[in-house]
Amino acid sequence: MRSLFVAALVASPCFAASQGDWFASLYTGEGTELRADERVFTLFAIFNATGFDVGPVTRKDPVPKFVYHPVRQAVRARVIGGDADVKRAAEEFFDKHPAALRRYLAWSVSAGQPPFKDAPKGKELADLKGFEAVLAKAWASWKLDEAMGTVQGDYRKVLKSYLAGLDAPLVKAKAMLKVPENGPQTLLVANLLDVQDSARGVQGDGEVVLVVGPADKPNVEGALREYARVVLEPAVNAKVGGWSGGAAMLKEAQLAGCPDQTVAEYAGSLLGEAVALRAMDASDAAYEAAAARGYFGMKDLARAFDDGKPVETWLLDALQKAEARRPAKK
């Protein structure tokens, strides 16, 4: 498929913001859309205003010093010092709806664009109904359209960095996962309000949405891992209850630095990481680095995708093989 670039940047940030599509999309040669997203920007502006302080720490004492991308730092200053009613509305909603960050992200990318009048359709995300009012209040009161308009260049630079390197490994990952040609579309969203090197994947409205944070180089591995995790999530959820050694392996992985909180999350990350490394033709050093972070048995898991059988038929056996590859206790 020939490479496509859709609609050049508009003449000015203010004009772009006023059109409701402040940033023209880019498309890779295989048709993956790359863009920024008003819903993700607004959601993470709210998160940053209400205590989302996660980031690299360059000083621990006497008080921790966190490092943020310059865009995140500027937006934090804007929203933390902005209309306090927005923060109160968000805090009240979060208190009543204590769902995981990933669930709020899935809700947001399935909702309507500004002025945020439309909640997601369907029952899967109905528990967060009403959050559109919080997004709308933040968008209007904090003038986030203006804030987004001032950082077009930063986002454009990030998106362009993924044009050359995403297609080939993503095609390999789709082949490993047996994703049909008419399967869900893929959308990659840049999010400079998130943590350095972060990647979060969610199922959107008929598409897999990969949200990548700031990074020194394109985080293709993270994007692929999240793509695979989303695609495999139904199979993992259906089978992971039978993984008897999962809880013990998760504890060991957490000691090594793995951030997953549940056995299902960990199983999804294991499989996703295996797909990503295989799709990128990773070196032995990359597999060893994954094991050092708590993701054991990556090569065995990656090879499990080669026989062409449905994932459901071999998933538990593959997880048990990965379990056997974890370091021996001293």
C-alpha cells in the first residue's frame, strides 16, 4: 500500500483548534493512523491535575523531584493553577467510580470528540456514564483547545517518528496473532502528558488504540506489546483462571520490577512482550532484558505462536513453560 499523508497542517494553532480536529492525521504505508486526540489530551490533563505525578525521579530527598516532558510540565502548570471547580468535579466522579486508569482511557477513546456530548455506545463501559460532563467542563474551563494549539509541533514530531518503523513489525505481529485483513483498524495516539516510555493499549470503537507517551526514540516495542495484549485479552481472560502458578510467578515478577497488578494483566503482558520481541527480530540481549524486568520465558512463548493453532488451545501450556524459565530461587 502506498504511503499516505492526509491534509497538511492548517495555517495557525488557533484555527486548527477551532476546527475540532486540531491536528491532521498521518497514515503509514499499511494504513495505520497516527494522530493526537483531544479526548486523550483532556483525560490526561484531568489526571495530571488530580494527582497523576508518576514520572522518572532524579532526586529522592528531601522531596522527590519528578521529570516531565516539557509539554506535560506546561499543561500541568495550566490545569493545576486553573479553574478549581474542574478538579473538584473530577475528584467527586473518581470517588464514585474508582476504575482503573486503562478503563477510563478505553471509555474516553470510545466517546465523542469535543464538546463531549456523547458517551460511548454499548453496555461495556456504561459504569462510567456521566464522565463526558467532566471532560466537557475541563475542555471549556481550562481552554484546552488553546493549550493543544500551542503544542502542534511537539506532537507532529512524535507522530512522524513512527512513520518509518511501525509497519514492518506490526505486519509480523498481526500474522503471529492471525488477525484477518478485515480485522479492527489500528490507531496510534501520541500522548505527551503521560509517563516517559509509556505505552497503553485499549479497545476503541471498532479499532485497537495504542497510546504512546514521550520517548527518546519511537517506542515501537511498547506499541506492539500493547497491540498484542489487546488482541489476546479475550483468550487470556477466558483461560488465565486455570493458571495455577500464575500468582506465585506474578509476585516474583513484581520483585523484578514488573508493574502488572493481577495475574490476567501479567499473562497479557507476557504474551504481548513475546509477540513484540519476535516481531521486531529482537536480539538475545533484548530477551534477557525482558527477563530482568520480570517477563520470563519470552522465547518459548514467542515460538508457541508458530504452530498455527488457536491461542486458546495452547495458552496455559505456554504460560507454564514460561513459569519454568523463571530464575531459580537462591
